[in-house]
Amino acid sequence: MEPLRVLVVSADPLARAGLAALLGARPELRLAGEAEPARAQAVAREADAALWDLGAPPAPPTPRGAADGGGAEALAVLAAGLPAVALVAGEAQAGEALRAGARAVLHRGAGAEAIAAALRAAVAGLTALDPELAAALLRAPAAEAGGPLTPREREVLALVAEGLGNKGIAARLGISEHTAKFHVNAILGKLGAGSRAEAIVRAARLGLVVL
């Protein structure tokens, strides 16, 4: 099997160097490049996945995305076309990363094995969360925020948890892609989730899907 090509993204050159060295020690991974957040989109096409260090949160309030490793906006740009594993400093950044579209979220101090596993999961369309962060993120009301899911929405949710996109869901259920998208949006709204990954986390908390 070919090694996964990983793009390392961080505003901190020392962090980029450290993560690049970590990837170099794993035979199943290969460094595809390093970039600051502003340049990530330009070099993303050479990679299979992104390892995104969001950096340490600033002590005083700062303009959005000014000193947090690129912020959710930059991560969303990359995550739109590339599975992303976000390295975060805490719960607030973890939630931000999930809403932006990150497939996996780990603490910044995660080891090589955990990062490698998260990258493989992200490329496979799965969601991976650090257990401690997951416990914090799942502090939510134990009820579906926008009312119960319909039987069809539960079917769609199960396929979302498998990593299928709208086209795959439509093919599996024999419905149009437009209808699949409608159901996915309804699920996000009912679960109060900003992304598919966050919806899976919330659904697991409610016992709607098993990860």
C-alpha cells in the first residue's frame, strides 16, 4: 500500500518542522509538503490528507483567524477538498475545528501513533476524536434539539456515519442526490450540528449511531 501523502499546515514554523519530523518516522506516511494556513489551499492537491496545527489560542481577544493557526475559515477551505486532522489546544478549538469540517481532532501533544491512526481514519471517511476532547464536546442535552429524526433520516444518518457523501447516500437508498442533501441538512438542523462530523458526534451521544 502506498504511504499517505500528508500536508502539514501551521502558522508556526517550529511546529511545522516538528510535525514533519514526526511524519518522517512513520513508514505508512509521507510528507507531501509544509505550508502556512494562507498557502494551504495552493499546495493541497499534492496530498491525501492534511495535518493541521491550529496553534495555541491567544491570551487576549484577537480578530478571527489572526493568531490561531489560520482559524476555522482557513480550515474550512482545506477541508472542503482534503480530509483534515486538526491538532488543537483545547475544547473551544476542537469544536471550532469540527464545525469547520475537520474529520479528526486530537490534542496538540498527541503522539505519532495516534496521529497516524487519525490520518488513516480521516482518509477512510471516518471521524476520530481524542477521548478527553470527545467527553468535553459531548456535554450536550441528551435530546434531539430540533425534534426526533424520522426513520428515513435515521437511515441517512447511519450512512453519513459510514462516511458516504450525498451521492453515495442517494445510490444506497434509491433516492435523488437532491433528496439526500435535503435529509442531511434536516439532520444537521435537528441535531444542532454545524458539520457532518459534529452531527456524528452528537448522534453517538444520543445513541442514534454506534461508532
